[in-house]
Amino acid sequence: HFFIYTMISFLVGILTVMFSSERSIKENVKIGARLLFIASIVDEYRQYFIDGRDAEFLDAVWNLLGILAGICIPYIISVFISGRRQSYSFSYIRKRKRPPYFAIVAILMLIGLFFINEVPFF
């Protein structure tokens, strides 16, 4: 799972960096990662309804790690190529006016996967 989602997100990241303006790269990469993560969770739920397959919570975690690994590489390369330095501050937290809908949906979907997980953790 990790390798496949790393390759898919790497390709999505490259396309996002290539076709985004320099100002919108960061936001577009975030949107791409979020869409891939939701698609990977939906794929795990889909496997629950197929005979011989099962929905695994840890597969969803590995999918997320693969997406993060693959999507960060093109973004980091674009930052080095453009030569811009970013200031990392926490001022964006105060500016955020909308609720974190994606985080709420993703956490609820992961909790659902945890409860329908067919292979026990212990």
C-alpha cells in the first residue's frame, strides 16, 4: 500500500506543481493530498464488501503515510527550485475562519475503519 500510494501521490504532486501558479502550489498540493486520502479510505471501505478482501485500519494508515511521502517530494523540490524561503510561523492558525471539515470527516472515517477492522490488533 505504501509504495503504490507513494507513486500515485508523487505523480499527482508533480502534475500539481507543474500546472499551479507559484502562489497556489501549497494550497493545491494540500487539496490533492486530501482527495487522495479520502479516496484511499473509500477504497478500504469498498474492500469490506468484496468476498475474500477485508477492510484494514492499518492499510489506511499506510496509505496516508505513502500519500504524505509522495506528495511532499515534488513540493520540496519546487521550493528548492524556486529559491524562495518560507517563514514558518503559526500566524495562519489565527487567520483560519472555517471549521476543519476535512479533519472531522477523515477522523470519523478512520474510526469507522477501526471498528470494522477484521483482523484484531491484539
